[in-house]
Amino acid sequence: MPPSPFTASPVSEAHIRFGVHIDLDSTGRVIDFQEKPKEPRGSWISMGIYVFNKDVLVEQLQADADLGEASSHDFGKDIIPRMFRTHRVFGYQYHDYWRDVGTIESYWAAHMDLLQPNPPLDLEDPDLKLRTAGSIPPPARFGASARVTESLISPSARIDGEVYRSVISPGVVIEPGAVVRESIIQHRMRHPLRRRHRPLHLPLDKEVTVGAGCIIGTGDPNIPNFERPDIVNTGISIIGKRATIPPGLRIGRNVVVGPGVHEELADRDELESGASVHPTHIPLHLFV
């Protein structure tokens, strides 16, 4: 597909962010298929959605399996690159909104796209139905002290604090005095975001507990994460699943708090920008 107008510098980041670049002839037939090229010869990017003739698919899967360790058994690396040379393989040219979410920044930016007055992906479009499974949760509730602007609030969330330009998932509780700005708060916060908590510009994973008086996302955004400067370098901090943030902790930019972190932060007042904290012991239920 062509580079999205909402994606920055896709060609220069082709070998990092995008899996496959494709070149098509005038009929749409694939004539070149490149896996993460440093200098792509075409301007189309594979979205990874494939439609096969069943018999051809079975034939190609069997042929790939017969190669054993000579193949990595991947559609983008092995199967399609062989097929387009021997079969009629075509690409459907998709021109509508699309974002690659293979980086932390692009994942955050995709959520922020949905908060525009006229979002590029209209979630209310009757012809663009969201298909998923799950029970019907109770409605979201807004208390007397709630203040919400430019945000998406999911069912069963309870809002008593302030939420600005954020995406709030089902079951999240924002207590009075808490302020959330430009953040992504994931499902089923086991405990509420405590009073005077101020997260900014970050994703919080599922079932995170945040204590009173915390400030998350403060400090110098230009200091990359010391462990993973290649991917955590845009000022966005990440709080992992079921982590517990103690009261009063200040967390800087480009910080990584691993899933299940709890007592590791108990005696700290601050996590400076670029820091990482991982659990000393990883409980098995984190992988369920």
C-alpha cells in the first residue's frame, strides 16, 4: 500500500518499521517483493492480509514444509516471495487511512488520531462495523467531579477525575483529583488511579495500580531509554501489565516499568528519564 499521510517518513524507515515492500505492474500484479529493504524499489507496503485459492495455499504450505530448516516458514519471507515468480499474485491498492503500529510512538499516535474532531478512521461509520467477541459490559459512569474532553471512554469505566485527549478502556477507574492527559489506559484497572495521580503521554497496560500523588511522564523527553534506546526514545513511558506504582513516585520520560513490578519500586521516590525497572520474580499468572 502507499505511504499513509499520517505516517512520518515511511520510506526512510522501511528497513526498520515495514515488513515488506511491493512493486506492481499496471494491472496490479506483483512483480517484486522485498523483505524490509534498506532502499525500497517500490512505494507499496504489504498490510499482511492475504487471500488464497485454497488448493494453491495447501500446495504452497506443503512445499514450504518440505524445505525443513531451509525455510523460516513465513508468508512474507518465504512463501509469497517464491509464489509471485511462479503464480499470478496481485495486490489490492488500499488508499484509505492506515497506520503501522510497530513502534511505541506509532501505537500512541494511532490512538491520538481517533481523538480528532473528524478522525481519519470513523468508528461510528455504519458501514465500518467493529467485530469482536465479549459480554455486554455496564455503561460508563461520570461522577460529579468528572471532566472529560476530546477522549474515548469505554463501557464500565468510572470517571471522577479529569481526562484530556486520552483513550480509556473498559473497567478503568479514575478517582477524584486524578488527571490523565494524552494517555492510553488499558483494560480492567484492578485498582483506581489514585488521587493527584497525573499520567501524561503514555500507555498504561492492563490491571495497573497507581498510588496517590504519582506523576508519570515528567522530565526530559530527549533522554532515550538506557536499555532500549532504539525503540523507547520519543518521550513516551510504558507501564507494564499488573505493575504497582507506589504513592508519590515521580516517573520521567522514556521509562519502562516491566509487567508485575511491585516491591522493586517500594523505596524509590523517582525514576529518572530513561530508566528501566523489571520484576525480581515473575509470577506465572502474568503469562496467562
